[in-house]
Amino acid sequence: MRSLSGTEARRIALWAQGFADPAPKGPVTVQHFKRVIKRLGLLQLDSVQAVCR
């Protein structure tokens, strides 16, 4: 089994979440948002902040 350094693990995690992709040009649309949710496989809402607003 191969071991990963902390730096390698961090880079893999960021890549898997889409942070290696270029940022969208212009305004972010609903399609961008849907693509991120599909890639991550989840959407987490902070209910405390949502209620406070």
C-alpha cells in the first residue's frame, strides 16, 4: 500500500471537489450551482444561519 503525504492528500481532496477547475467567466448561474452539487454529491445547509437571517 502506498502512503500519501499531507500535501498530496490535500491536493487530491481539493481536486475531487472541483477546486482545480477554472472559475466560471461572468456571473455564476443555476447551472454552475447544480454542477457543483452533482459533483460533490451533497448540499449542506447551515440551518442556524438560515433561521437567523
